[in-house]
Amino acid sequence: MQPRHARVGRLAVALAPGLACLLAAGCQLAPRPAPAPPPASEADTPSNDRDLAAAVVMADTFQNMQRLTQAAPAEQAEIVSAARQAYQRTPRGETQLRYALLLATPGHPARDAVLAQKLLRELAAQPEALVPIERAVVMVELAQLDHELDLAAVNQQLQEAALRTDHQRSATDQRRLEVVEDENARLRKELTADQAKLDAIATIERNLTERKSAEPPPAAAPAPAPKPIPAPAPAAPAKEGNPK
């Protein structure tokens, strides 16, 4: 950001040679004791009188711009209000230029660079209504305002682009988070279903075990009766034969 007095200082330095020349010409108009009026010179023409008056007005305007950067808020408001009322009464020429310059001066709450640029462009569009010193002031200040507002516009565009990028990144991150949350919910649901199946199996196994433990053991089968041993068969009697 520019220092508060830098803009006024640069404008005054840029226009100092012209002001000095015009004020020097004005000094030539000072009355001199002479026995006879001097012949009319180029410095006595209405054009030079207007240039001198404009230089005086510009010098006073520069002083007001300097005061505007240093004054208390109440005095700042009075300076701008007076210039505004003068412009509203005569919306052209030097009153319009003075109001535009005060609006363009940094360091006070009523500063309005956009309105100042508009007023100065109106003046630049009708150079025939201005004297050379006023045209020079208009061109210098308008160039500074154009540069300032162009930079502000570029900065605004960069901020908006950065904000859009942040919003897009946030939206992308939000979508990713939603996908992760949906996946986690699906896994939790599957885990719950699997756990229910495991619990059911465990319940069935436990019921089977309890049922088996509650049944009485089967009775022992009776031992088979021993088989009777058969009696030996009687021996057959010997046959009688004829002796030889």
C-alpha cells in the first residue's frame, strides 16, 4: 500500500515546473511604479490570466490534499463536503477537478477511487475546457488511478480464482469423505451380518451340546447265554467175525 503522502508528493513534483512557470508569469503582472503604463505584453493576455488563476487553484488544491491526509476525521469530512457541494453547484472544470483529486487522495474515509476516475475521464474527454496545467493534472492523476484500479481488479480476480479453487477442493474432499463414509457403513453392515451368523451358529452348537448332556446314557445290553456243550457220542460196538 502507498504511504499516505506519496501520491500527493509525486503529483506535486510532476507539476512543479508548470506551476513555477505560471507563478513566475504572475509575478510579472505585479504593479510597478512607473510614470507611464507599460505596453501590453504577452503576460497580460486573458489566456495567461486564466493559466495563473488555474495555477493558484491547483496550489490550493494540493494544500487541501495534504491537509486531508493529516487532518482529524471531522476536518477530513468538512474538506470533502465543501468540495462536493462546490462540484454540485458547478459540475465542471476546476470544481470537478478539485473534487476528483480529493476523492483520489489516500488516507481518508471518503476516498472513492472509482468515482474519482470517472470524473477525471469526463474531464479528459473535454480538454478544451481545461487550461494546460489542469490537463496535466488530469492526465497524471488519471494514469495513477488507472494503474491502481487495474491492479485492484487483477487482485480481485486472483482472490476469486483462489476462492473458487478452495471451494472446488472442498467439494472434492467432501465427495471423497462421503465415499469413505458410505464404504465404512457398508463394511459395518456386512460385519454386523457376519457377526449375527456367527452368533446363530454358536447358539445352535450350544443347544446341541446342552441337549446331548441332558439325555440319559443308553442301558447296557445283557450278556449272551453260554451255549451248552454237546455230550460225546457213544462208541460203536465191535463186529464179531469168524476166526480163521
